[in-house]
Amino acid sequence: ITLIFRTAAGTETRVPATPGQSVMEAAVMNGVAGIEGECGGCLSCATCHVFAPEGLGTPGPDEDAMLDCTEVERGPRSRLSCQIAVTAAMDGAVFDIPAAE
Ligand code: FES
């Protein structure tokens, strides 16, 4: 499937993703700028912050706590992309990358 990552300036990058991966893994493997995934997905760095499309569920309690540690202030659509499992239904989904300060 294809995921789309969009910068604050509106530039879109399309990346291939496989169900079972995390959205963070798909972004990092394809060199999407602004999504670091420093901790490798163990929910301790918050450098995989994205603004997710509607309908992908809500953060669990640990993710919710880490969302208070993001570089760019969290919003209603904030998720940590390492906690979002890619599914086939996500084909074409657009994730907004928080603007770097
Ligand atoms: Fe570190 Fe998501 S990759 S919290």
C-alpha cells in the first residue's frame, strides 16, 4: 500500500508500506524527513510524532503520556507513528508531519 507524508509546507512524499509494519517504520525506511523514530518504536522518544488522519483509533495511555513530550505541541490528531500499525485499509492515508521549530 502507499502512505502519504505531508510537510507543513504542503510537500507530499509517497512511501510504500506493508501491513504489519508501523507507520514510523515505513517513514524511516523511506527517509521521510521529520520522522526520526529514535527509540525504534519502544515509546520513549516521541520523535515519531505525526498528525494522523481520522479513524485510526486513539492513543493508549502510555502513548498519550509520551505525546506530552513532543517537540511540536500536540493537537487533537496527534499520534506517535510507531504505535500505528499499517493496515490495508490505510492505502492513500495522509499523515501530516509536525513543522520543525
Ligand atoms: Fe520513539 Fe515512537 S519511535 S516513541
